[in-house]
Amino acid sequence: MTTLLSLPHSPREFGFYLDGAFHGGRPLFERASPAHGVPVSRIPKCTVADLEAAVVAARRAFEDRRWAGLPGAARGAVLLRAADILRRRRDEIAYWEVLENGKPISQARGEIDHCIACFEVGAGAARLLHGDSFNNLGDSLFGMVLREPVGVVGLITPWNFPFLILCERVPFILASGCTMVVKPSEVTSATTLLLAEVLAEAGLPNGVYNVITGSGRSIGQALTEHPDVDMLSFTGSTAVGRSCVHAAADSNFKKLGLELGGKNPIIVFADSDLEDAADGAAFGISFNTGQCCVSSSRLIVERSVAAEFEALVAAKMARIRVGDPLDAATQVGAITTAAQNDTILGYIARGTAEGAQLLAGGQAVDLGRGQYIAPTLFAGVTPDMAIAREEIFGPVLCSLRFDTVEEAIALANDTVYGLAASVWTKNIDKALTVTRRVRAGRFWVNTIMAGGPEMPLGGFRQSGWGREAGMSGVEEYTQTKSVHVELGKRAHWVTG
Ligand code: TXE
């Protein structure tokens, strides 16, 4: 039996969050549910002056040490309380994630569970964060390496995992002692604002977490250029990532963390459990409708089993339940924006025009309202095709074939990206050789999309800079200070 949640009767109006209070009075942007086409939220279009005020509040909260000056245990306690409140509000936050993003409710609930874990790991990281010491500099010199928070962080998040990407960063930024100004995607701002309620109830001091909503071109750009923001963490397109690098260079050389695109390989050897691997391939590209930076979008399959394997994947794709994301039985929901929907359909048309063969999907799914695309598999793809090279960010899997391990590795590395990769084989030599030689920040062997916030996340090459989550995630928001202490009397330089 499945349950279908209902839509809100009218759109909810949200305020932006500045220095511990919600504010209104700005023109509103109305967001419609991409799955249903009805308005669900009204989000303020903040001004650059609002952003300015938020940076001032975050700066004040950082400099007076109301947060950074607390023991790590006290910061950890706030994060643990936030985890408890998220547990209590899990279904409500998941519901808003569905309304604005279009992802299935069962998936959204699972994501909130992951977010709770992020806060718990962040709480531990706050307590464990430490520097280093050098006891080997000779008897007269002692060295300490202090870890200090970077300062005011600007955080720009995308629409594909509005709450999850937020929570893979916020607890770690807070654990480090930094303060922040968050600019969520204009189409999925609600849950970032709900987190403000959660953090306030958990006891986070005012001014530490601020949310300024609005467009990327105005508010996002101003945040990247702001001279009083010490670090910027950006997740989104490679093009905007590049503009963040320019903006940092042209303003104050702010530190950058970037998580950008991917064109992630899933390598399947003939000796793997083909049923398992086919399920992994169908899941890896269909999860979140393929709007996922770590989606496994390039299938690289050993030629001797390729036809059999592609048929297995196509059959599984045909059985995936695409539907209303408020239905608990749905596995694949709506495409989040009309622009993204057009982009994906455009790539599907291009794949056909380039001569690839469509084995599954390949068209929009008509549910009477909203925008949906069927999980799609192209066979006969060659490395020069646009569908094999460019990030589609939709449920479109492209199959390429190989004969040798070296060829598989070369195909996997034939991309400007390096976010994630997956290899399927029962042979330990092949598994480890591929793992060592393929350039990607996250790797899965005989599984896909597995993991928790204990492990660092991030990309090689044009997929980004820096690492989020785990101890690496909290260290990312710190900088080290090397302290040299003279023990006893220093030998004088001026001797004449
Ligand atoms: O991303 P944008 P879009 C990829 C994916 C997708 C493509 C375009 O391939 O098809 O990007 O998506 C803010 N200065 N990914 O156009 O524009 C914006 O408001 C500062 C991969 O939606 O990069 C939002 O908050 N900020 C990806 C955020 O940047 C700006 C996730 C992301 O939007 C800005 C999303 C500017 N000039 C898309 N312009 C991943 N790595 O997971 C926009 N923004």
C-alpha cells in the first residue's frame, strides 16, 4: 500500500534570516512545484544591501568570539541538539524538499537522515579538531601548529540536493568556529530557511548562520566578490565555479572550496555479478533523476558481455517507478527546473542525431502535470560524442565498450572531470588497479552512491577544489598557524 501526501492549500511565504531574526518586506519570487505545477513557496528577492548587512552580522559574530571562543564541546552540543531537532522535524523538511525540488518523498526522508548524521559527525569533529606540535626542533625551540577558523564563510548551494549539500557543509563550518552567509538556489530556498529555525532552537548564537535569498547573478555574484568574506564554498556549475575563481582573485583572494560537475564512469568487467552491476548502473543514473554531481553517467563495459549487460540495464530501467514524488512508492520524481528539462531532452535528441542507439527511455513521461523524463540508456556511444563528454545532469546513461583493463582506465580518464567512479569485478587485481589509476575523488567498488559523512567528499581536476565532510571537511574551514617558542635564552645576532 502506498501513501500520497497532499499539496499545501496555498503557497507559504518565507522570510530571509539575518542576525538571528527572520525579515520580510522584499519582493517575492514564487516557486511552483516542478512535479505539480502549483505554487508552493514565496521567497524574498533580497537586495545587495541585505547581503551587506548579513556579512556585517557574520563578521561581528566572528570577531567577538561568541562562537569561535566556545570550547569545541559546547559547539558540538549545539550541533547534537540540532540533530535531535532535525530528527523531530524530518518529515516536514523532507516534504518541503519534495515540493521545491521534485524528488521522491522516500528519498528525501533518507536524505534528512543523512543530514542528521552530518550534524552528529560535525559535533564529534568540533570536539576532536586539533593542531599539531613539533618536539623535534632542538632543545631550545618548541613548535606548535594551531588550527584557527578561517572567518566569515560564504556558502552558495544548488537546487539538486538543497538540504543535503547544505548539511554536508554547515555542521563542519560550525564545528570549525566560522560564521557564515548562505545563498541557496533561488528555486529551492525553503529548507535552507527552515534550518535557521532548527539552529536557533538548538542554541546557535545570533549572527553565526545567516541566509540571504535571491538570484545567483545579483546576490551570489556579490557574495563571491565581497572583500570581507574570507572563504567561499560553492557547489554548482563549472561555469559559475570559474567565475568564483575570477571574483576571488579580483576581490580579496578569498579561500575557495568548489564542488562542480562530473561525468562519472561506471566500469563493469565481464567477471562481475552482472545482475548486481546492472542494478547499480540503473540506480547510479536514475537516482535524483540523474541530477546528481556523482551520477554514474558513462557506462564502460567489457565488450564480451556488453550486449547482454546493456539489455539487463534497459530491462531494469523500464521497471523503475517514475511518478508523483509525494507518492511513497515513487522512485524517480520530477526534473527540478524547466531549463534543466529542456537541457536533458536536448541531449537525448543530440545522442540520437549523433548515431547512438536508444535502448531505454528517451522521452518525457506525461503524468498530466509537471515535468518527468524516463530513465534512458544509449548504446553504441563513442568517446567523441557530446553525450559522452558533457554533463547532462539527467537520467541519461551512455554505454561505451572496452577490451582491456588499460582501455577501461583510459576511457574512464577521458574527461575533464574527476568527481566519482565505480568499478564492478570479482577480481581484486582489476578492482584495485582501476581504483588506483582512475582519477576521481570518490570511488565505489562493487557498489555505488554508498557512504556517510565520516568520509571526505570532493573532486579531482575540473570537478573542484577542497574536501567536505569528515575531519577533512572541518579542517577545510580552518587555517594553520605555526608557532615557534624559544625555551631558555636565545643566541644573540648582534654580537659586535
Ligand atoms: O547552476 P548554477 P544551474 C550543473 C549541471 C546543471 C548546470 C546548470 O550540469 O545542468 O550546472 O545548473 C548560484 N555567482 N550543476 O544553472 O547557475 C545559483 O543561484 C554566484 C552541477 O542551476 O551554477 C545557485 O545558488 N552564484 C551541480 C548556484 O549558483 C551564482 C549542481 C548553482 O547554480 C551565479 C547544480 C553567479 N554568477 C548544477 N550564478 C553539482 N555540482 O552538484 C548562479 N549562481
